[in-house]
Amino acid sequence: MGRLSVADYRAADKLPLVVVLDNVRSQHNVGAVFRTADAMRIERVDLCGICCCPPNQELHKTALGAEETVEWRYFKDTLEAVRALQAEGYTVYAVEQAHDASTLEEVAEQIINHQSSIINCPKIAVVLGHEVFGVQQEVVDACDGCIEIPQYGTKHSMNVSVTAGIVLYRLSEALRS
């Protein structure tokens, strides 16, 4: 199937895309994000606040070993993670419904129009929030912008791991184009 070995994965180039989990409480959601991060070959997952960290048996049930391939780091405070990423040259987006939010497609188009090759890719980070409370307001305020996934049904939220899958897939496609 052309799958990389763990050693080859670790040595492979990664997309300049980081996902930040802001107090995601479900170990299964954290594991699912690791698995998606591995699939899209993104740079890293930053775990913040109450997020569990590897090694963790419940996380492993959904990560299926991706916690061993995807780089990660832990921050006690999400605001600290956002500021560190900005200092490293990342544009940081909260994935939240907000008045001035850009749609996921708008951000993807901005990425495509900004780069001429993967070497010139912008460095992007996305912050995904707590399953009930979302991204903390102080974190939203510190971000460079917000990304919103348009929704057309009666619900106005999605599971954080589903949201991560949608956002990471679309942004990784934009970074690869």
C-alpha cells in the first residue's frame, strides 16, 4: 500500500501545519487528531491544558500508533502555545464561529494564492477547542484570525475530531497545491 515505516515517516518532510488542542477533554478525540495528523503528514500537534498526552492507553485506541510518529509538545496554557507559534512565524487561526471569521475555503484559497512551491508555504496553525466550550475567548482574541466551516443543518457545531479532519484535510491540500 506504499505506507511509510515509522523511521521513514519521521524522516519525511512535513507540511508547515500545526494543530493546537485547547483543553480537549476526550482522550479518544485527542487520539483521532493524532491519527489525522499522521495521515496528512502535518508538522506537529500541540496539546494544551487538560488534554491527555502520550503515552496514554485511551488515546492509543484511536491514534493506533500515530502518537509515536507525529511530533507533539505540551503547554499548560493555550495562550502560551499561540504566542510561541506566532513567535516562530506561524499564522494562527482559531477554528470557531465568529463575526469576522473566514470560511475554510477562503483560507485555503489565500494559502494557494500565497505560495509558489511547498518550500514557500506559509506556516499555519489551527486551534481547536473544548468539546462543549470551544476555543477560549482569550485564545480567539490572540489568534490572527478565525476559520469557520459553513454548516447548513440545524446544529451549529461538530465533534472536534471531525472538525480536525475537515480542516486538516483542506489546508493540507492547499499547502500541497
